[in-house]
Amino acid sequence: MGCLVVIGTQWGDEGKAKMIDFYTRDADIIVRYQGGANAGHTVVANGKKFIFHLVPSGILHEGRICVVGNGVVLDPLQLIDEINLLGKEGYSVLDRLLISDAAHLILPYHKALDGAMEESSAKKIGTTQRGIGPCYADKCLRTGIRAGDVLDRNGLDERISRVLEMKNMQLEKLYGKKPVDKNEVMDILDSFRAKAEKMIVNTQSYLHRALKNKKRILLEGAQGYALDIDHGTYPFVTSSNPTIGGALMGTGLNSFDIDKVVGITKAYVTRVGEGPFPTEDVGDDGERLRVNGGEFGSTTGRPRRCGWFDVELLKQSAMMNGLTGIAFTKLDVLSGFKKIKVAVSYEIKGKKIDYFPGAYLHEVKPVYEELDGWDENISDCREFRDLPSNARDYVSYIEKQIGVPIEIVSTGAGREKTIVMK
Ligand code: IMP
């Protein structure tokens, strides 16, 4: 492996963290490339559960360097919490974590605005309220504060005063909210500087140097294809590009640097927040998927909406991301279903369409096929041949529909519950 990208192919929560943990065994450097503390990456290592929102989960592997790339929006308080927690658990972080000087910082006014905008909106997005959209908006408006800016204390003071004038006017006049206190913001930036000053570097050139020195790099995406601001179900999306373009933009690497792109794909589909979801099952089966799969948000605790596998979504995701392989996760959650539904195409007003129509997804009706299920608990199967024949048929059927090889089947949260396809 030179450079491997791991991308969520659905609406996030596909089990990326477990698979990133798996692929980290063959990586020297792990880079988070977009999103922020809206993500919650859960890893079970040595029987202990960790939920990371910012620090790449590769940090649990000795000797690996972890990088927060320039495409990430970084909440300084969250990062400090994660560094402290890791320290308490005995993981050294300070010499193994690098932060891009160009990563934008999420400050209290971003979170306040995220909440206020959602509260006052007639068409809610159901954001995680972590300040993601307002921070990326500042990046585009060129009014953002970047990690590298904290190194200049004096210049920063003046910039925060100017930014706060504008933000507090919005908060107070537009939304009737309390203004954000400048001292609170400066204290956060001071703590961030104290903790992270030595980690803040130009990660783009660091990564290019590392590739020249034959280091193996894993690029870790957050969220998933259908939440992409350009390709997803706009406006019910996140404010970044979880897809392959985001991996390049958010690290400074180029397309020739990429060797493999693995799409992490759940054996059924979930979504958190508002927005169209054609294969959602609001009945007993959906509830059973939610309970069996523990489908509750790791960042917000919200119950995830659950439904059936959607082939059109996956075909488009595979095509747009240039997937070279798929890691098929949570197959164990389907044990016990007599019949398993798969949406193989869509119809709009009685006409078949063979693509994923992003913004018009609310108009489609899925066309289903049904496959026979299996009863056995499969979480201890270590080889593909150990799976019940109907489970094997399901995996092969999905692989054929998408046209991309399934290289891993995951049957549980633990590292060992992983079948590598031969
Ligand atoms: P935001 O990213 O907080 O602005 O939220 C925008 C949309 O993306 C909402 O529907 C969120 O529920 C969804 N979202 C954001 N992060 C994640 C994630 O890590 N997993 C699943 N959904 C997410």
C-alpha cells in the first residue's frame, strides 16, 4: 500500500472506524481529511470501547503517526479532551499527532449559530449542532480562524474582536441569542496553543515527503457519499466532501498518489437527521435493525433511521469514488430475518431510472427483490465458507449488483470479527 483511502459509501455510520482500525495494521500514517466532531468513530480495542470525534483512531496503534488534515474543521476543546483521555489510558499522543496549520477552528460562535439556525429554520436539516456548517461557511467567506493562526497571539486578538462583532450581531439581532464572550474564545485558543503548539505544521508537505520516503498512508473519511455537499441529498447533507475529491483537497495529495479506495458499506442502510431515504423501513423490520445493530448516533445518541440495502446508491457511490474494493459490514445484524429486501432500482412516476438522483431522491420509489435470510448467529465465523449458504448468497448477490469486489466481510464490532475474502 502507498496510499489507501477509506470512504463511507452511504449516509455515514457504515462501521468505518472498525475497518480503519483493521487497515491501520498496514499503514504508517493515518490522516483524517474532512468533517469535524460531527463524526463519532467507535473502536473496540483490547475489550475497551473508544469513541473518537477528531483524533484518527489509528492512534491506538503503537508507533503510528496521526494527522488532522487541512480539510478538517477542528473543535479545539474536543481535541484537548481526546488528547487528555488518550493520555489517561496510557497512549502517547504528543509525539504522534500532527495538526494542519490550515485546518479551520470551530469556536463557540459556530456552535451557537448552528443551534440557532436549526431552531429557527422551518426546514430543519437535523445537524449534529457541532458548528460544522458555520465553520465551513467562514472558511469560504475567508473569515475563518485556522490552527496556524493561534501561533500569533497578538494578531489573533484583533481578528477575534472583528469576527465577534459580526457573529454577535447575527446571534443577537437575527436569532435573539446571547452574545459570545471574547474572553471565552481567547481562553479556548490559549489552551489549544498550550496543548497543541508543537503539533501544528504544514501537513501537506509532510505527507508528500512521507510518500517519497515510502511511508504507507491511510486517508480516513468521515460521514459518507450521500452526505456529500456536492453529490449528496442537498440540502440534507454535511458541509464537506466525504468523497474522493475531499480526500485530495483535505490533504493536499494528488490523484496519482492514491493506490486503493475502499468503500465501507453496511449490509443494510441507516441515516441520522432529516432528508430523503427511499429504502427506510418505519415498521417492525426497521425497528429490529435498529435494536440488533445498536443504531444510535455515537455523537448525538439519536436513534438512526433504518432500512434496506440500496443498490443504486451503492453503484453511484462506487462510480464517483472509484472504489477498488468494498468492506461489507454488520452482516451479523441480518441474522434472524426470514426475508431480506434489496432495492435494485428506482422508479419516478412509474418510469424506471438507473441512477441515484441526489436532490430529487424524495421522488423515487424503490423496486425491491427479496432474498432468503438465515437464522444462525454468524459473529464467530472467520472464513467465508463458515457462513450459512444464504448469507454467502446475500454477499455474492450484492457484489454482483455493485460490480466491485467485496474484500472484507465484518460480522461484529471486535477486531477479530473480520472475514478476509480470498
Ligand atoms: P452536520 O454535519 O452536523 O452539519 O449535520 C448535517 C447532516 O449530516 C445531518 O443529517 C447529520 O445527522 C449528518 N451527519 C453528520 N455527521 C454524521 C456522521 O458522522 N454520521 C452520520 N450522519 C452524520
